[in-house]
Amino acid sequence: MKYITLLREGERISEVYLCKSKQTLMTKNGKPYDSVILQDKTGTLDAKIWDTGSVGIEDFEAMDYVAITGDITSFQGNLQCSIKRARKVSEGEYDPKDYLPVSDKDVDQMYLELMGYINSVKNTYLSQLLHKFFDDVNFEKPEFEAFISADKNRIMQGLTLDCNESGSTARFILPVTDTLY
């Protein structure tokens, strides 16, 4: 995969990216075009589909993974992709880990830290409630890790819209928890 930060003006690319947003707009001449924001874990890229009805441009929506072929150009000092072909890809054609920035904090360490806080809760009822969630075999470290690293599409979509960085929720929760002790 060629990450967005590695793209250079003049390149032709054929890659899969996450479509963060998609809007149909009008040119000054009144012709419709699609304005798209593509994303991977290194950043975002403005993209345009100038001929929305052309052969090779299949239907896709925001938060879809899209295989695109396009030319990298520069517009007002920023890189932009002129999309020539686009198609929504299926699960298995991409690795969700490639499409969101991940926290620089270690997932295992954050999980251990959270479990330490949970184990130190003195209120019996609150402690029981927390242990009901975190001791449950259906909500152990693998689920926490999926939440932190955005391994699952549904979680990634929420984090993409809200935080733009996977792991940011836990990264903010842990310091708040720390101030309570």
C-alpha cells in the first residue's frame, strides 16, 4: 500500500483508501462533480471525480473502502487526486489497521492500567459493575484492543468521525481516571 504521506505530484496511483466524506458539488459552469476526502493512517487527501457518470466510476458512499485509480496533482499548494476509476471494495480486500492513525501508547500497557484502576475501586457496587463488564469472557483484552486499535469497521467509523485517531478514546479516559485516585 502506498500511504498518503508518500504520494507525490505527477504520480498515477491505484490503491484502496477509506472514503472519509463525499459530496456532490457544482463547478462554476454548473457541472456536477464529487468532492471526496480519502484517508489512511498517515493522513487525508482531497480528491475529485470530475466526470461522475463516466465508465469506471462505481457508486460508493462516505465510510466505504474504495479502490481508486487517479492522478496526483497539486492545487493551491496541496496535493489532490483526480479520480479516474473507483469501486467499492469488499471485506478482505483491505486491512482496517491501514486506515486510521493509531495511538502512540502501547495497547497492552493501557489495558493493564485500566484493569489496575478497576481493581482498585473501593465502592462494592461500582466494583461489581465494572467487573461484570471487564471480567466477562466476551469483553476481555481482545475487545479492548479492537476498540483501541480500531480493528473493527464499526468502531473505526465512529472514531474516524469523532477523533481522527484510533486509541484516542482510551488515551483520554485513562488520565481522567488517574485524577480520581
